[in-house]
Amino acid sequence: MLQWYIDVLKKYVVFDGSAGRPEFWWFALCNAIVYAVLYIIGGIVIGSSGVALAYLYDLAVLLPSIGVGIRRLHDTDRSGWWLLLSFVPVVGWIILIVFYASSGSAGQNRFGSEAQAAPA
């Protein structure tokens, strides 16, 4: 699980290629856990201004999050521009979640080869 998270962070600003479902979803889960822990600890220990820790973390993983989202869309043979649906309230997020949960295209697609099965 942690290897998927680290693998995405190593590809900090890589927007080409593809990302399989495990890479995307494990990163999303780890990202949510770290954010929640920082938010709670920051709020308890430091006070209301302590949640800034969580916001700083969120800013630090912004580019890897965008990168893995675009690579996941590439795996489903969709352009990374579909990520702009996230700006459409509710409906955009539902469509993106369906795209992210879809199985990737088998073999080669217009964005490159099939996503790796597991990180090295």
C-alpha cells in the first residue's frame, strides 16, 4: 500500500503514461489518511490555526495528485483534459469517479502502453 503512495510521489510532475487502478486508489487512500491525521493533530495540538499543516500538505501533493489523475484517465484511453470536470459541482465528480473506477484499456492505447501491474 505505501509503495503505491511513494511511487506516485516519485513521479512528482509526470503527466504522461498511465496509472492503473491500484496505483490511483491506494494513493488516494493514503493521501486522505495523511490529510485527516494532519488536520486532526493540527487542530488538537496547535488549535484552529493548526489545520494549516493539512493545507500545506494538500498543496505539497497537488501536482502528484493531478499527475496520477491524468495518468489514470490515460489508462482508460481518455485525455487528461477530462480532469477539468472536477470544476463542475457534483456531476463532474461523479463522472470522474466512474472514469477512475473503470478498467483500463488492454494493451496499447493512444497514450502509451498498459499501466504497470505493481511498482518495482
